[in-house]
Amino acid sequence: MHESVSIVIPNWNGRDLLLACLHSLEKQVYRDHRVYVVDNGSSDGSVAAVTAEFPEVVLISLPENLGFARAMNIGFARCAGAYLVALNNDTTVDVNWLKALMSVMERCPEIDFAVSMILCHDDPAIIDCIGDGFGWAGLSFKIADRAPYSDQFDEPFEVLSACAAAAIYRRQVIEATGGFDESFFAYMEDVDLSLRARLAGFRCFAIPAAVVHHVGSASTGGDTSAFSIRMTAKNLIFVLGKTIPSPLVFLMLPLVVAAQILLLFLCLTTSRFPGLRRNLGAYASGLRAGFHGLPEMLRKRAAVQTQRKITVAAFARMIRLSEAQKRTSMPQAIRWR
């Protein structure tokens, strides 16, 4: 079956959320698409439910949980579309979501990949994010996190990174970058992919008209669960070791170390960051895993930098503009060109 757009949804024990997501996709105005569900060894009846209710969905059933990154790569490898979409199982999409994405992608060849307007599921008047940023302290962040949703966001605007909860990529972006790095397993794998794509000269935009509702970290226990904290600590080291150009790494390292020391100090001496305080063991485990995997990341660094088509100065400017978007309530007003 031919499709212009291939939508890949990874799933792990998220049956009810997944079914709601698939029901919302059934209602899409834009019809030239096909849905692929990659199930990571679920034990909650997800596979049987999808088979019974959505026979038109391509179901790829894996024997165990291989992680978000690998599930996405397996799904993308099966897809036929010129446009590849990553969509979380804990999302529901507005009826015109895919039409809005495709109307922009088809008329704007300068946009290589893009992120949707992602709203909080429990309160659609609040933005979850409209893209990801990356700062000098080595930390990724959500753009417009918890900002009120209004029509101030209208036209597409450039961002550093696409949150893979609801992102669209031209096929050549995935082919040129090799897709998601499976060493990440989950968390920050989308930021890593975006940064590598940016280094390779691809451009990323936010498309506010493409609206998605997102529960957020439903399969992993939330952003402050032990799993989430461990993966984030590990993958922060992975991004620095593999993806960031060497001159910037040396400039960033003092800030990275200082930020982590400050985080721990505030966690231990104040009431802030209670999730981290409960999971300090997971944080330490993540750091150990990050340093253990660092030699592999350094080996991958050569390939990433060989593919680089922009200058270190240009990439540094992207980080600076990304941080500027974090500090303003109108990130679309930041001029990227």
C-alpha cells in the first residue's frame, strides 16, 4: 500500500492510551497516510486489542522492550512514506493535525523536519511544548513549557529541536542521520537526533496549527520517576560526548558541572526537586552508565562531525537562540536568519 506519510507509534503496556490515539488518527482529514504500531513486548493485551480494533494498522510486535529509539528505527525501516512521523502512544491528535503538518511541509521545502503544537492532555489551555531547546549547561528543555495556549502562535517558526512525541521528518533527514541512536534507549534521543540533523544542515520548525494533546511520560512513570531520571542523567553525557562539537564541549563543561552541583545542592538543602531527592540512586546510576558508555560515544563522534555542514559558530548561535526562546513568552519572535 502506498502512503505519503508513515506514522510510527511505539508502545509498551499502554493499551488504553494507544487505542485512544488510534481512534483520533482514524478521524484525520488528511487520508494519505498509514499507521505503524511497534509494540515493545507489552503484557497488557495491547497487541490483541490493536489486531481486533484496527486491522488496517501495521503491527510490528517485538519480543521485549527494546526502548523508544530502537522501536522507532524498526518502524521507520518498514515505512514507505516520503514523510516519517514519530507519535507517542499517549497522544491524541486534532482532526486537522496531519493536514496542518503536510500543508506546511509541502509548501515549504526549506523545512526539513518539524514539531507539532503539543498541549497538555489534562488542560488543553496549557502548552506542554512546541519544540525542544538545548542550553550551555548541557540540559535540554521544552520551548513554551506551561505557557498559556492562544492564537499568538500562528505561523511556523524555527526551533532547534523537534520533540518526538509528535514530530515529522522528511525521509532524507532520517536516512542522512541514521535515525535515533539506540544507545539512548529513551529520553533525549530526539534532541540528539535533532542536533545531529542541525549539524548536517537540516532545518527544524514548529507548526502551531498542528495540534496534539499529550499525557506525557505515561509509560515511564513521569518525568521524575527513577527510570526517567536515570535515562536523562545518562543521556546528557551521551549528547556531550558524541554530538556537540569539541570546541563547544570544552566551553560548556564548567557550566555543565556547575549546573549539576547546583542541582544536587538545591535538591538536598531545599524542598525543590523532590523527585530527584527520592531517586538519587537512579541519578547516580545514570551518571555511571553515562561515563561507562562514553568511549562508545566518542567513537561515534567522528562520524557525526564528518557529516557536519555548518560551522561551530553557526551551531553556537543556534544554541544561543534556543536559550532566548526559553526566556520569552513569544518564542516565535526570535529571528533565526
